[in-house]
Amino acid sequence: ITYSLPDIWYDGFKGKLTIINQTASALRGWELTITLPYDRVDSVWNADAYAGRGGSLFMTAASYDEVIEPGASQSVYFTAQGPTVTPASCTFDDRTCGQ
């Protein structure tokens, strides 16, 4: 998972999470969770999402784009308001991002 900030404005920003499938198998039905303490997420696209407690944002594969083939990537975007422009934590399929 990589994270970038394509846009930032007064009290808000747009975040981009890119899932890169570096395995030999297709990824199906993935789950991605990030924590943005003190932020309010306004919108998410390219994933089904809901906000949880403590600034958690839970995302799952959208029904129209459920599979990430080996070597392929998929990006999820969101807009939010608040001071935390970089996720405090990240998990993908119940593992810490980057592991």
C-alpha cells in the first residue's frame, strides 16, 4: 500500500491509497483500514467505505472492481477535513501495511 496527498486545501485534503498486488494470485474481496484521528472523511471512491470510531475508515473492494490481478494496482481516493493528513495506522487484510 502506498499513500500520497494529491491535493490539500484550507482545512481539508484529498488522499490516495494505492494497492499493488505483488503476489502471484489475484486479490479478491480485500479490506483496507486507515486511522485519521481528529479528521472527518467526506467522501470515498473506488471502494465501499464506512467511518468507525476513533477516526477509523474501513474500506472494502467495490462490487464493480473486486479483483486486483497479479502485478496490477488499484487506487482508492478520499477527501477529508482535519489536521491528520497522513494515516496514523494502516492495515490491509488484517496485516499492517508494508508487511
